[in-house]
Amino acid sequence: MLYRAYWAIPRTLKKSDGEQVNTVFGLGSMLMTILAKEEPDSLMVCFDEGNQTFRHQEYDEYKDGRSETPDDFYEQIPRAFDLVDAFGFSRVSDPQYEADDFLAAYARAGEKAGMRVTIISGDRDVLQLASDNIRIAIPHKGYQQAEYLDPGKVLAKYGITPEQVADYKGLSGDASDNLPGVHGIGPKTAATLLQEHGTLEGIYEHLDTISASVCEKLERDREQAFFCRRMAVLEDVIPLPTSLEELTLNNLPVNSILSFLRDMEFSLLVKRLQTLLTTPYGEAHYSASERERLVEESEAIIPETKKPQLSLFQS
């Protein structure tokens, strides 16, 4: 979501002191929309921390080949953390695991605890987590048009079940993670093979029923197929750094949010916060005293002379 925010908002968006803040603004906008649209009772933000996860340790070339991320993206990450903290949201990261692994661990724990879970991510790896109680929301147009996928919609769109996602990547690979899969096996063939045989093991147990050309490719890259599948499986049994109970959203820290938005000179987000707090969900998530203070401070959040100029474009 950070990366999407970086490219969705013009990099010319800066504070009056020259600090670039387009990524922070984009993330704040998406988080505000998520609160308004999802009305969550609990919320966790998961971050990647580095390139030395257990997958990197097992496969040196994991995720190699991705385009270089501009320096002015990384420079804004500390501010993004500040934004999440200002909203009072829990966040988690760890050098050993990817953000997707924490999404998996918390989703499974939430489901087990009887929660309805929404995973918000543009990474298709999380499709393997879809279930009757876990849905995947893929952001489009800054989350204005999120695409929601349950097991039935995963099957309709990709021709596979959530349980087959890792097998699917074992066959067709994943260029974004630098996982080659079986050379010559594309998404359609991978889906067809899994529809017919269920799993990667099932496919290799029935090679004699598969066409000679496809069979040759499968036999050639057998080891690679199982390796890529293993790399694609999300680790959902890991200790939760923050308990589910601690993720509960009670009163939004309006003063903290306003202070941060004031510092960032995000007048548009201040107005959106005001609108959110007038909804039934917003009114239930902040105190009467904070409501009064918001009314008093709203007119003086950002002087007119300091309002940044913002041009929005549809990517």
C-alpha cells in the first residue's frame, strides 16, 4: 500500500518547508477510506522489515530483478510509521518474516477467535488465505474501488481454490518474487492441471495422463516446482507480537491524529477526518471531550497561506 501511495500521489506534494510527503498523504488517505468503508473493530498494519527473511536465507535470488525503488520513497517510511502511530493502530514487522506471513498469522488467529477478517493487500500470495470468514480486499484507485475476493471469487477469477494458490505458483512461478516455476507452464495450463489433479503431488502422480509436451516440462523442472511452492506458502504459525485483544479500536486518539495532520499540512485529510467523525462509526470511536476540542481546533488546523497545492491523477 505504501508503494501504491507513492505512485498514486504526485511526488511534487511537499510541505511548506520542502519535505516530500506524497507517500504519507496517500497512505493516510487510504487508511481514512478503510476506516469509513470497513468500520473495523480491530486493526493491524503489517510491514516488511528487510531482505533477510527465512526465504532470502534459503534462496539468495528471492525477489531479485524488481525495479529499483526511488530513494525518496524510503525517506518517507519513518513518517509513514508516525502516521500509523498517530492513529493509534498497532503495527508489526520482523526481519525474519514478511508482512504477508503476519497477515496470515493474524488472519488465522482472528478466524479461530470467531472474527470476520478482511485482509487488505495487493499481493496475490494472500489469496491462499481466503475462506468463509477471511476475505481479501485488493485496493484499486486508492481503495475507492476495492475488489473483494472470497473462495468462490478466487475460483471464478483464477480457476483455482485458495488451497491451490501455492501449487499454482509452483507451476506458473511468480516474476515479482523471482520464482521461475516450471518453464513453459503459464497460468492457464497451471490452473487446468490443478483442476484435473488437485495438487502438485497429484499432477506428478499422473504424468502418464498428461500430454507429452507438458509432461516433458514438468519432469524437467520437478524440483523447481516443489521449491517454488514451498517459497510461496505463507507462514501462519508464528508468535503474535501483539495479542488480538490489543488490536481493538476503542477511542480514536483525535488529538494525536490532528497534531500529526497539522504538522504534515494535510488540510484535505483533516476535513475527511471531520467527516468520518460525524458518522455513526466515527461517533462511536471517539469521546465527547475530543469532539468538542475538534470543533474548537478545526478552523485553525492549517493557516490558509500554508495549504499545499495538490494535483491528483488516476493511475
